[in-house]
Amino acid sequence: MRNWHPLYTYQSYKRIKRTGLLRASPPVVLAAGFLGLIVLGTALLSIPAATHQPISLFNAFFMATSAVTVTGLAVIDPATVLTPFGQITLITLVQLGGLGFVTFAVVSAITLGRRMSLTHQALALEALNQTSVSKIQHNAFLVFRTSLAIEAIAAVILTLWWWGDYPFITALYRAIFHAIAAFNNAGFSLFPSSLAKFVDDPVTIIVISSLIILGGIGFTVLGDVRHKKAWSRLLPYTKLILLSTLVLNLAGFFAIWAMEFTNANTLGALSIQGQALAAWMQSVTSRTAGFTTIDITQLRDSSTLVVILLMFIGGGSLSTASGIKIGTFIVLLAAVYSYIFHKKEVVLFKRSISPETVQKSLALLLVTTALAFGGVLLMTIFEDIPFISILFEVVAALSTTGLSRDLTPHLSWPSQTLLTVLMFAGRLGPLTLVYSLATQKRSRIRYPEADFQVG
């Protein structure tokens, strides 16, 4: 417990004061940065100018956490409780949390012409999920430019489309808000019942779902597609994410439509076009976005389990989505396939997957599952509600999806506190969180191998 010794703490303080450097691992700095944003957001949402009616400090903290972690779970209605100032604060937190404060820091440092120190390089590598320092600047600018361009184009389309129903300023304001929320995979909405009024509106559904997909596949994929433009020239990882995203979205679409088209409380009362759009939107938004066009409290248990699986998988790496990530899921499937069919290597697109990548994927799966299990266990203690609803709420928070079976505002404060912890853990990534809480130690001791029976 050397870190907590008074002398060591004093020496650390003197070193920081003398050098201006805080010796902490990149994940710790990342966690501290997100916590700082949450604290700032809580303070801003707590002031009278942010709300039409006073809200508790805890509610402000919950909303700030949900925004910074780009989740979308809410204990208040942003459309009616928050003032324009509060709504702008909320969506600004979403933008900062989605793109990552490190991306903005790196872009600012590069713009000012400053050279990045080794510490800052390590921090940027951790945030941008890269292994090469040479790619930091490229990916930082890619994230910034791509995000603004996509959000701006979508906002223009939505403004022109919604202008017929709302005054121009209102249409523009709501279009910008929803473009930022959708691209950053956060489910906040300024309409009653999320996007239910647009359930059979093809333009709105196509634009919003496209934003969710583009924000969720990852900026490295977007950059590779933009530069290569031909399928044969794309990186194997890019091909993997694009195909997997298509397959998961279509699988969810057909599964939800097949299981819900006779349910009068969800798809049954809609036209064929409405059913298709609603099933598609529900499949896409379950990949950590959180918007809804149907009442998900009325979904059959089979459909609910499909949604939970999609939330758990999430989106691509270096994206605004969370979950265990598509790459992790596919690598694990490939590893299982290789083991069952006695393959010596784990291969995807004629490329061998390193054992370290397989181990990281397995660790991420187990840590995420453990967090989900722990969250479900605690909430079953705190609440007397159906198990499927508890499982749904926990996975939605951990995967930063933001979907809710209308439970979040009605949960007890211990459960709401638990959800904030899960949202924070899900945004940072379970492995990053564990890394932040434990000091990595390398051992030079090698032990002889032994056979341990498994399976």
C-alpha cells in the first residue's frame, strides 16, 4: 500500500508541483478526463438556467454521466425538463464524450504546433486504440473532420425534411441535436417517446439509422473506405467490420420482424412498410444507440433477448459505440471454429490472428460478462421487478446503449447509482477500467507447463 503512505503522497505532490507531470497510466488519465467532464456537466445541469424546474444533484449527475458516456439513459425528460441551455449542454457533453476528450486535446496540440511528449503519445494511443505513434495525428484529425462532416450533412437533410412540420429554427435545432446524438450513438431525443412519431417515415429512419451505423463502425474503417474506395484494396479488418455489421443488422432485422409482426403492441398494427422500417430501426439502434420507434416494453421475450445480444456485441473499435465490439466477437468465433476443426491458427480473411489478440478478446468477454452478472445480481437485490427487465437494463447501461423498458426513472437510487457505474465502465472499456485499478507487473519467472483439464 505504498501509494497511500503520507510521505510518498507528499513526495508525489512535490514532484507534480516541480515538474508539472502526473505519473499515471494512460487509462487512469482517460478515466480522470471523463470524470472531469461528468463533474463539469453535473455542475452545468444543476444551475437554474438549465432546467424549467429544479432537479436534484443526483439527477444532474446521472444525466451528465449518461451524456459523457454516450448512453442515453435518462431519469428526466430532456425535451420538457431541460431548457435550451440545458439541452445544448447535454448534447455538447455527448459530442465531447463520443469523440473523446483526448481526440480534441491531440487536435488542439497539433494545431498549435506542439510536439507530443512520450506520455501524451501513450495517452493518445490508448484513446485511439492504436499501436503506432505515426498514426496518432492522422486518426485524430480523421475523427474530428469525419464526425463534423457527417453530422453536418445529416443535419441539413433532417432540417429540410422536418421544416414542413416545424418552424425553420425549430427544425434546424432539433436536426442538429439528433444528428449529434445519433452519430455518437446516444439515445437522447427531443421528441415524445423518442422517435415513435417517425416509425413509418423512411427519410428520418434512413438518416438516423445511417448515422448510427457510420458512428458505430469505427473511424479507421471510415478512413480506409474513403482512401481505398475499392473492396479489393480494403484492409482485412475493414472488410471484417463492414461484413459483420451488415450481417448483424440484417439478422436482427429479420429476427425482430419475424417474432413481432403478429404482436399488435409493436409491429402488428403497422403497414408492411412501417413494420420493415420499425424492425430495421430496432435492429440498428440496439447496437448501442438507444433510439426507439416502437414500445420496447411490449416486445416478446424472444425479441428482447435478440436485442440484449445485439447490445452486448456493440459496434466497431475506435467508434462511438461500446459493447464488447464486433472485432472481439468475430475473433472469438474464429477461435472456437479453429479449435473445433483442429486448425493450428486462427485465420480471418487469409490473415492469422495473434494469440495475444485472442487472449485480449477472451479477457474482454469475461470481464464484461462478470460486470453484467454483478450488475444483475445487485439489481435483483435492490429491485422487485421481472428478471428480463433487470437484465435488459444492466446490459443497456454496460453497453452504453441507452435503451430502457421504461424503468430508469423509477428505479431506486442504489440501482440508478449502479447504472452510472456500469455506463462509466462500459464507455472506458472493461479492460481499460481493470488496467486503471491495477498496476501492471511483469514477471521474469517462467514456470514449467502442466496439463489442466478443461471442458
